[in-house]
Amino acid sequence: MLSIESHLKCLSVTLLFLVSFSTLQAKELVFILAGQSNMVGQGVAAELAPAYRRVPANVEYYYNGYKAPLNRFKHFGPEIGFAHEISRSFPNTKIKLIKFAVGGTSLFAWDPAWNPSKASSTGNASAGPLFKKLIKTINIQFNGKESKLAGILWMQGETDARYLPAAKQYAGNLNRFVNALRLKLHAPNALFIMGSINPPLNIFPSTPIVQKAQQVSASRIRNLRLIKTDDLGKRNDHVHYNTQGQIELGKRFARAYLRTHVAHN
């Protein structure tokens, strides 16, 4: 009789086989990474373990429209943990990560119908119409004929939690953003994976409202997955994830994708 450990190993091998087999037809898988400062990331590259300093051979990373090594910059976001986790499941498939993120931005700044007055209400008028910039950045590297849009990773919402009007409109704004993004990318059923927010209440008093909006959105917007983040390590500001927190955040994005991918194939 097989032990529990043996059963788990068999299950892991089977999962890896199913995921890899189902993507044999895709020349490359494209993931979009977007959001605010916890997507930009404050993980410290100098603190990375040796295994994470190596870039998986089948992964290409593009940041703000330019190709770059995963560990080129002093700080990093969830892309490193995500890339390593995903590449293990798709060792023979080219994986392209396209990241565009701007710290301190609310959904008013990302609104497809950008309104400078609303953006100004959360201190984001100078950021400009981020939805338009996001689409432009994606289109530089994404070819729908050669690639498959595998998923959109979204880490954002802290700024909305500072302003009650923005927090109250978060669910509607998110729904509009997701629908418009899928429409622009010609991917109406694209998987959208969102990290929940958990900043300190003394600075972000409307956090419970945004958290509730994220939970409601996960139940109402098709193919939207919400991942847990409240147990991830943070820096001393209690807002931004630290090195290990960012690695684990990336892994959780990857696992959410893998669970959904296997379930749909």
C-alpha cells in the first residue's frame, strides 16, 4: 500500500503532466502583471537565494515596455517567484511576462474612461491615463496570433483604501477595468488573478470596504481568482511585502493559475 507521501508525489507528477500536455500547442504563454507598488515590488534583489538569482531559460521578462533580466533591478515584485514556479510546470514552453505597474495609483487612475478630476481626487492626476499606457505597453510585445494570453496578474487597491469615495466605487471600477482590458486584448475569458490587500487601517481606513469589494468581485466576475496575502512577510512600513513575501506572492499567483488551468483542461 502506498504511503500518503507516495500518493502526494504521484499526484504532483500527474498535475505537472496534465499542465504541460495541455499547452503543447501554444508557442508561448503570455502573462500580464499590473497594479501599484506591491506589483512594482520592494523585494530586495541582494537578499535572493542563489536559486532565484538564476533566470529560467524559457522565461522572458518585459518591464514598462523593455526587455530586462528578472533580477536586473535593486528591487523586485512577484515576477521572480511566479517565473520560477510557472517555468517548472511548462519547461518546454516559452513564457513571456509583461509588467506595467505604477506605485500609489487608485482604480481612478486605471479607469478605461480616464477622468482627470477623479484621478486627482486620489492624487493620481499626474500619472495620466494608465489604462491606455498599459494597453500600449502590452501591444509592444504581445502577438495574439503567435501567443496565448494565459492570465492577468493584478496587485492593487491600497490607494483606494485611503479614500472613502474610491473604496465605495472599487467593485464597479474593477468590473469596468477587467471587462475593458479583456475586450482590448480580444480575450473575453482571460483569467484575472488578483491579490487581496491588507494595509494598516490607521493609514488606509477604508481597507475593509475594498477587501469586501474584492471578495464580491471574485464571486461575480467570471474567471476572476482572489488570492490570500495577509500572512505574507512585510517591510517595516507594514504596507509593502518584503523579499520572502514577494517570492511567496509570486508563487501564489502561479498556483492559482495552475489550479484553474488544470481544471479547465
